[in-house]
Amino acid sequence: MSDKPIQGEKRVFMTGNEVVAYAALAARAEIMYGYPITPQNEIMHYWTRMAPKYNREFLQTEDELSAGFTTLGGVLAGKKAFTATAGPGNTLMQEPLSMAEAMRLPSVVVVQQRGGPSTATVIYSQQEVTLTTLGGNGEGLRVVYSTSTHQELFDYTIKAFNTAWKYKFPTFVLGDGYQAKMRESLTMYDPGEKGIELIPAEAYLGKPGTPGVDRPPAHYRNTYNVEEELYEVLQGHFKDYEKMAPEVTEYESFGVEDSTLVVVSHGVVARAAKEAVRELREAGVKVGYFRPITLRPLPEKQLREAAARAGRFLVMESAQGQLGRLLKEAIFGAPVEMIPFYKPGVGITSEEVVDKVKATI
């Protein structure tokens, strides 16, 4: 059997969770650590079904806290490791992911959001935005891709591995329960055949030679004795993050140049917003569309430019203003009115977007 799970391009019709498993294989992930939680369970199921065929590995841990820490252990040992979770599991993983931020360990986490707080529902929400972008104790030095389609689940899962291993910051793919469970068409491909160079994993520990003699000593810390020492280390992390931000920031927009109202949304809600804005513009309504793909770091420059031109943002999300808070911080001081349309834990349709825009303009 070929060591490549995908050869050439292949048109498929599958669930989002299956897409993630295939994308991780295509990205040459070597091991998944995980613990079951709906709606991401099938990522584990598909991975364990395919892993033996391609000489990959899996370890089910006793909980999500352990899944996070063992993922980092795999990274330290030189494995291209990843995990996936949702809801309360995402909460538990913030401790190991904070350690990943502190030690600059490349790590990939796929989050299929569910309703909250706590157990709440196992279906869908966008209520894990704050947790995923700024979770843990620290400053939120991480990258978060918010996907909208199955094609993006595939593309950005592959990209997440390269981003994590290139910049050495934890990287999240933020999906949701709808994307996890529904079936949709997409094109799968081998990254190498597309000209995407996959960054290999490298062991942090156990390298050959004598430290300080044959090679520089490895010194990985997440604990500091005095506050001045921590401050100095963090300044280096902030500098690296600020340098990285413009290289990884992504967004999608249209119609923002001539509009007095811009619909801002992310993830699966952006699908409804995009369809609605296209329909409205065809009817002669001057409304724009802006979707941040990276929620962390946000495309602040482009958001400020859109805000200055339009003067009003209609913020639509399946949460009670979690995207809204990120936007307010990013464009603080900009002359823009923020109009909320929040439905925490509930989907938003294109018809609702059209009605809200018409009622607002």
C-alpha cells in the first residue's frame, strides 16, 4: 500500500470530522492523542481506522487534560502530534496549551465547538471563541483559524501543522458541530503535489551528542524564579508574535469599498452572511461582507480600513458577542457603530441576515 493516503486530487463527499482525519494524514501527522467528546469523536474514530494502514499511531488518554499534555510530550520527542476536542474538553486543554505557549512548543488542536456553558448541548455553537483565542493563563500567544467549509477544514488543518512548526506557537483549527457532522463535497489532495512544502518535526529532547560540547544545550522552561526573568522572556515572545502576525493573518471580504454597512461574521455563520450579502448586492443594496479567517491574530489593519469607510458593522455570530469583543479591541477608537446580531448556540440563516440588513439600512 502507498505511504500516501491521498494521491493526486480526489473529489469526495464526507463529514467534517472525516475530512480532518484525512487532512492530518496528508500533513504527515504521526500520532494523535485524544479523549472522546461530542461532536469531535469521529476524528478519533477515522484516525484510528486509517492509522495502522499508514504506520501512524494513536493513544486514548484518561481525559482531555492528559490528551493535551501527552500531545506536547509527543512534540518534545520529535513527533508531529495533534489532538482534537470540544466544549468542556477545550476548557481542560487550556492548561497544557498555556504550557505550549510558555515553552514555544508547536502543537495543533482541532476544536469542533458545541453549546455552552459547561455540558450544555452537544450540537453547535460559536461559544468557544474567547476560550480558544485567549484561553489559559497568559497572553494568548496562539494562532486560531476559523473554518467555514469542509474544503477549509482540509486546507487549514494542513496549514495549521506548518504554521505551528514554523512559528512555534500553538495553532488551532476552530470548527463547529455543524461542520463536524454534516456531509459536504470537497477536493482532497496531496500537499506535496500542490507545491506545499511540509515542515518536518524535530525532536526537542534526546538529541545525540553532549550538551554544551557537541551541540548547544536544550533549556525548555515554563517556570521562572523572579518576575524580571519572566518579563524578559515574554518580551521575546511578544516580538516574535508581532513579527509573525502579518504573515499568518487571513481574511475574506467584498463590497466594503462602496458600502455604508458591512456584515462581519466568521466560521459557518459567514456562509449565511456571504450568501445574503451577494443576494442584497444583486438587488442594488450597498452592503459589504468581511470575514476574519484568523481570529487570533485578527486582521486589524483591514478591519480598521473597512470600519473607516463604512461607518457601521453588523456583527453576526452564534455567541453572545465573543467575536464582537475581539472586534472592539482590534478597532478601538475607529469611528464605527457596532450593531449586534447574537444568537448564542443557535444557527443563523441567510434569510435572517437579509432581514436584519434591510431593517438596519
